[in-house]
Amino acid sequence: VTMGGGTDVDAAFEWQISRGGSGNFLILRESGTEAYDPYLLGLGAGVAATLILNDRRASEESFVLEKVKKADAIFFAGGDQSKYVSRIKNTSLETLLKSKSINVTIGGTSAGNAIQGLYIYIGAFGSAISDECLQHPYNFRIDLGPALLKSPPLDIARVIMDDHFVTRDRMGRMLTFMARLLQDGLCTAPTVRGIGVDEATALLVDHASGVATLVGNSTAYACEASSPQVCMRGEPLTLKNISCQRLGSGDSFNLYNWNGTGYSYSLDIVRGRMLGEPYGLSNE
């Protein structure tokens, strides 16, 4: 489950609960409260519990590892993805989560969405803004790396995730992230892909088929690009021939063959200026 932040999507949690056999549903947080527990029980979870990872030591504690081992569904709450990275990366918890992701549905919203996929925008230096990214693709706020979870099939699809997508106008920054991944050699494939999910919206991703189905009130975007024409310090970004698909309620997208039922369109970025409608036109 990849959720874009804002209002939680009941249908997404109900789907994840069902996939977990209405068993043990575990929320992982970097801060916050146990507010999800009664909400999940009301949606049909057999057991709901929250673990707050206050520091890196928590990712080695036997109590935490045992809770994760017994979980039938795992969901990362919103917050600060850089804290998830600093507290989980290269720990026993990271190893366990990767093994669980093979046969247990792992989801997340906002920051919990960002840590899925193959690559991650870490966000340790504050939130990157689209206009700033397009004009300055090497500005200090852009810190990228291998993703924490590398959840299948998002890892196989070579995806970087973004959230609050339309609400906070993040198309420009996600495309800049994609250009940087290619330019800096973090992605060695001919193309790189990004998925942006808006608020109050989620993609339900089936591991076996690779099909992601949209639920919620807004849209999600699947974009692909090859190497940028200009991506360097001191110069605005130029990235051409970007292919995107806009997904609305009920649309589906196959991550393995990178095609879906949404509205397809293309974009160009020339000297930091986006040519075309960033979020596509209505397909209704």
C-alpha cells in the first residue's frame, strides 16, 4: 500500500487487513501516538499495535524484532523519512523487514510511502520544492539514495516514490530526483521511474501480478524518463521526452510492464521550465 498522506484511505487499510487475514496489524512510527490502533480494530484488524522507533537502538531490540516477526501486516505512519532511514538502515530490523516484504503486505503513508521503491529522497535537509529543484537540480535539499524497504514489485520497477503530490505541487521535484538518479549513476538502467501519489489516495499493489489499483479521492502519477540533456550545478534542468500516466479512481497500472488504464501524456523540461500541463488533462 502506497498512500500519499493527508486523510487516511479506509479502503486501503481494509485491503491490507484482508491480505493479512485479519490478523496482527503492526504500525511503525518514528514519533507520534497509538491513534491508529482503535481505527484499525474498527476496520476489522484482529489485533492492532503501534511501535514507536525513538532511536536506532530500537531497531536491534528483541521486543521490537519479535513484534515485527509476528506481524501479518505492517504499515509505516507519516513523519520524517530521514528518521526512518537513520534509525533502521543497516540494522537487524531492516534485514527482517526485507524478508517480511516477500510474503507480508507492507504499506506506508507520506514519509512511510517515500521509503518504499528502489530509491529514496531522504529529506534530511528540509523539504525540496519543485521550482527550486528545476532551477537548481543540485541544491542542498536534494539528498538521494537506495530506498530503505525496496518493496517488491516497486524495486523491480526502478521506482522512486513521492507523496502529497498534487496538493503540494511535487511533479517538478520528482522529475528532478529522477534526472539526478540517472546523472549521478545511482540508477544504471537506461531509464528511471517515479510514482507520485496525492493526498487521500492510495495504490494497492499486488506483489505477484505487479498491478497497482488506485483507491481514494484524488490521483497518482507514473512517470518514466531517460538521461537528462542538462543536469549540472549552476544550470537549470533540461529533461525531455518524459512519459507520464495519470491514474484516477479505479484505474490500474502494471509495474512490471509499466502500462495502465490511466490517461497518458508527455512532458518536457527546458532550462528549468516545464512545458505542458504537469498533471495531465482529464481523461473523462
